[in-house]
Amino acid sequence: MSKEYHKKKATPENRTGPVSKSTLHEFDKSPWKWAHAPPREPSPAMELGTVVHAIALEDRSRSAEIEFTIAPYDNYRTKEAREWKAQKLQAGLIVLTEREYCQAATIAGRARRAIKECLGELSYEVELEVHGEFNGVDLCGLIDIVPEGGQSLWDLKTCSSIGDMRALQRTIFDRNYHVQAALYSDLYSYNHDPLEPPEFGFVFVETSSPYETTFVKLSLDAMAAGRARYITMVDRWKQLREVPVSDLPGSVSNGTIIDPPEWMLPA
């Protein structure tokens, strides 16, 4: 499902498609870079996260075979092996060695246990696609985990390190995860009209041994901050949607006056 979902989203060539949190995040940092950056090859960390998601959620959502494949070769020195790998990459699959698959499966197993601890006996749906419209802009989201009743929503995140409480807080707000939470909660409400907007939480799992996990929920204040942020991001998208790609602004406006940071100002 995730590949089909991503194909629908707005692109620099077609800005009429629905806009996701990730699109808003990249566009807000620099409309120019979003529009002109060459296609980005997924990093090993991104590919590992994709595989972990596929394995952790596959039994309820889809066959993991549409995401990755395990190489029957120990290396790619032979022509046959190289041709096999090229064919799989051309098909859009992530190619894993047996060792890489075992690592991803271990991480996914830890993620499953964290989800089980978080939700208890509640059944849940995964990868729920949601759409809505705000201020003339079509928005979309893909919610990883939707427990029965829809009173809370959850997203699975892989990370190199959870760190302490302060580090996790910084991760959530620096990467606009609170924006994702508010947007997904509102899109779910838009589609399902619950009595109360659902809470939103994250299940984190580390990608290095011993694969620590945790799950956290965002407070009402964090959700409100995320909602205010995505509203301004959507407004900016709308204002610039019809601007020619060649005229989109960068991350810092031309002619900006730079002041010293507060810590350099005299007391």
C-alpha cells in the first residue's frame, strides 16, 4: 500500500496532488531545494526503516515481498548475481543479504513486542490511508497503527538512539513529529468524525543492539503546537503553489537583515 500511497502525492512537476507531512516539512525548509533537488537515493538507514515497517506490520497489512527481497548470493562478483540484483533494484525492491534481513527481523520483533505492550489486547488496523482538505489544499497521511475504537493513533519510528527524555523531546520537535501527529489526528477525525479527536503516540525502536524500545504519547499542548505549525505550513504551500518552480524562494529570503543571537546581546 505504501508505494501506491506515495505515488499519489504532490511533486514539483505536479503540485495539484495531495500534500503529506513529509512534503510540508521539506517544502517549509526550502521550497527551492524541494523543487530542484535531484531524486534522493534512500540511505541504508531509510531502507532499514522501510524493511522493519514491512516485517513488523506485514501480517496485518501486506506481503513484505513488495518491499524487499533476500539475496540468494553471498556476494555480487558473478555476472549472474549482478544481473539478479540489478533486476530487483529496477523493480523497486530493497535487496538484503541474509545477515541484513536477520537484523531487520530482530528489530521488527522488538517493535512488535512494544506495540503489544502498548496496546494490550486491542486489535488494530495498520497503514490506514486518510485524506482531507484544509484551506483549499488536499492533505493526506498514512497512519501506521489504528487500534479498535480509534481513540488513539500510533506511528512506528526507527532511530539510531532513543536517548534520554530531553533527547527524545528534541527528536520529536526538531523533526516535526508533532506536526505529523496533529495532522494525522485531524485527518482521521475528518474521515471518521469521532466524538473526541484521537490521541497520538509513537513507538520507537533502536536499530542497533540491544534494540531498546519505548512508546510515548503527545500532550494536548504538543498536539496544539503541531496543529498551529501545520496550519502555517499549509498556508505557505497554498501561497506558493502557483509560483513557477524557477521563482520559488530558498531557505533564507534575499536581503534578510541578520541580527546577533540573543546570547550575544548585552545584558
